[in-house]
Amino acid sequence: MGNSSPQRNARSLREVLAGLGSVEQCRATVQWAIENHRVIDVFGDFAKERHLIVFQSGSEYENWLDPIGNVLYKMNTLNHVGGDLAKLLDRVNLYNELFPETAMRLVGVQVMSRSSVFPIFSQPFVVNSRFATREEIVEYMQARGFEPTDEDGKFTNSRLLLWDIKPKNVLIAKDGTMFVIDAEIDELEV
């Protein structure tokens, strides 16, 4: 599958997508994936080689777990970004800045057709953990400079708006370390 790093993958693809609309992004992503050996068949050999098992999914991601390597593979459906892959890559970049311990890395794309591609990310799987309580989440986010809004699971600071920071997306390991494993992020207009 080539030798480029996941960080370079995301930057490289983001550069290709600059200024393109959703339809053009799909075509450019297919071409990028072919040229960079980043076409992944998450339903076939890729899954078999890693012994992947289907893991709980949501409206944004389809998830598979590599139980041996403790890696979660997440195929984004692009539902929350209106099909705009460039916007998703920008959000993932912000997420990685905020939560580097559970950073998502672009490993490739599942190509369904020339007009339908889905990015695949890897993320560390947090073993032996429990879901955080709402109170623990508020305390954690405030310690990081974010204040809760009137909406459950929504936080803001002077630069960013984060939402979906709810117990289903925040884990606490046995040693007490808190891990945000999923979040929606937008930059605020200043």
C-alpha cells in the first residue's frame, strides 16, 4: 500500500481537494487514491488481513476493530459534512490538534464508484475503559479551556465550537486518563 505516512496522506489529499466542489472532490480523490496506492477494500482483503470485526457504528462512521492491534478503523460516510471531504479533513485536523492521544489518521479511501468515495481513518482503541459521566466531561473540557453551552455535549472557546462530546464519545481508562474518541468541530467566525 505504499510507504507514505497517514499524516502526509491527509495533507496530500487535502491539497488536491483545495477549491473543488463535492463532485470534483470525488473524482480527484479516486485519482489520488489510485496514484498513491490508497484504495482500500475495507470489506475484503484489508479486513481479512487485519482480522477486523464489525464494531459499533453511528450516523457518521462505520467502524471495524482490529482486536489484535487495538486499532479502530473508521469509514466516514460524509453525512455530517454534506459530502465535502475537504471540510472533513479540516475537521479531523482540528480534532487531532485537540485530542492527539486518540488522533485519527487517514489510511486510504473505500471507492464505491467515481462519484462515491469514503475516507478510512485509523484510531487507537482504548481498552479497559468506561464511559465518562456528563459531570466528568464538563470538568475535563473546562480544564482544557472550553465552556459548556446550553446544549448537552456542546462546548466552546474563543476559537472553536465542539459538539457531541457526550458519554458515548468520551472514555476513561483504568488509570483515570480521559479520551475523547469522537467530536464534531467547527471554527468560529471571528
